[in-house]
Amino acid sequence: MPRSRNFRLTTTAILLGILIFPGLFLGAQEEAGIYLLHAPESAEQGDPLFAWIESPIPLGDLSLGLLGKDGKLLSKGGGFFLSSSVEPAFYQYGFLLPVPMDSKGGRGRLELTAQIPSNSETLKVAKDFEITTKKFLQEEIPLDRTNSLIRTAPDPAKTAQAISFAALFGQRDLTALHFPGVLSRPLKGEWRQTSFFGDRRTYLYSGGGSDTSIHQGIDLGARAGTPVFACAPGKVVFADLRIVTGNTIVLEHLPGFFSIYMHLSGMRVAAGDRVAQDQEIGTVGSTGLSTGPHLHWELRIGNVPVNPHYWLERPVLDKDPVSGRIKPPAEGR
């Protein structure tokens, strides 16, 4: 096949084109005509991972898994449609995966599978991937009697809320294609960051004893009533009062990609609403388990929290760095 940016693939042996960051290599898969783009070769514990694939034919049942150095599955996500073109014919699908903050550092791998509807064959691609370790902060939080009871007292309603809330993040709306860019901070004006993503917390109970947990978002201290804004365009999938997190709002921005806003004093949206980036959705408060007015802001891919700061610095679907480095098929292919 002549070298061309049209990527006209005329044989059944050439199924996909791999778009690679410099330094990535897929070994024998390249000779099979498979061209896959990954996010950087490595990521820190707690970071998100964006990948995408371009195909000359539609694909189905796309799935990308992240395996640790011991071969165990750390996270897995389905693909979602990005774009398509008639001339030249191609289809783009994206993936968002979390790198769990408790995953072990070391060299693992990414495994992609997809169904080729035209012949019912399964496409499989594997790529090495490095997980780098990160040092998380330690903090102790004394709790008064009310907050101690929220954490320790048996409560069937609290348990039921926890189960239903977790189930919410197991759902993916494939039509939730709001294509966020760089995320906005959910607070403007005066605020201070009081806790960080991944903090190892020790709660000190008022009656004695303690317990530990890992902080899944970041806490932003501000005056009660301070407006809270949507970090990206999306759809409200939850807006209600919970025992532990108080008034809570959840937005879905892409299939399986959510932002969460907790401990609000008021909510300006309801489930089913569509919101724009920087639209006011609520106000800072201290509802639920809280030691003072603040916003707990969290991002999740599926039910796994990821570092919010990551997408304050780059677009969620960041393909620009490689758009000019596409490697066309070699002469004769």
C-alpha cells in the first residue's frame, strides 16, 4: 500500500492503524496492521488513563483492561464512540481507565479486546504499562460525638445508601458524550485546600478509639454559602441528601466518568438536569460527616476515584500531542 494519510486499508489482513506516542511499540501487532494510541507509557498511582483507537471498520464490545505486575486485573473499562468519517473511512473509540491509588508500582500491561462484527472475530492487543508509586500524606482528624456516631453507629439506612450509591457508578450512559476539555475548579474566589487526594486518614473518636480510611477526593475550605460550580459539562445523575456525605451531587461527563460534590448546604440542580461548565450547581456547607464548611470534590472512573488535579492541567480527551505524529503504514503494506 502506498504511504498516505488516507489510511486506505484494502486487505482483510490489515484491520487497524496504530497511532503511537514516540517510544511506544506493539511488537508483532504492528506487522498485523494494528495501530493503537495509548496515553503516556506510565502513570502514577491514582491517575487516570486515556486511550483511543482508530479503525477503518466499526468495532463492537470494546474493552481495555489494566493488569498489574502480578497479572491481576486492576481496572477495566468499555470503549465509547468518539468520531467517524466517511472519506477516508475510519471510526474512533476512546477509553478512560483509573490507575487505582492502592495498586502496586511496577511494569504491568494494558490489554485491549474488541469484536469485529463483519467476521465475528476478536481483536486482541497488549502493551506494557508502568505504574509509578506516589507518596501520600498522613493526617489525624479528631471527631466530636456527632461525627463519631455517624462513622461508628450501626444504621441500616446508612448501609442502604452506601450500597445504592456504589451501584450508581457501576452504570455507564453511552449517550453521555459531553466531551469535556480541561476541567474547571469548582470554587472561585476565596478558598483553601484543606485535604489532598489519597491522604491516609486516622479518625480519632470522641469516646476513644480510632479508625483509618483513604481520602478519595480533595477538600476545599470556604465560607458557608459559597457558590459551587460544575467542573465540566454533563448530566446530573444524583442530587440528594445522604447521611455521611450530606447534600451530594453527581455529574456524568462521559460514559462512566463522574464528578462528585459533597457536604453542600444547598443544591441548585436535580437528577436529569443537564449542566454547562462553570454553571452554579450548589453552595458550600457542612452537612453530613463534616468538621466545618468545605467542599469535598471527587472524580471517579467507574467506582474508582482518580486524582482531580490531573485534569486541571490537561484536557480529559487529550489527543493533540500526537495528532501531528501519526505513523502511516510503511511502503508496500
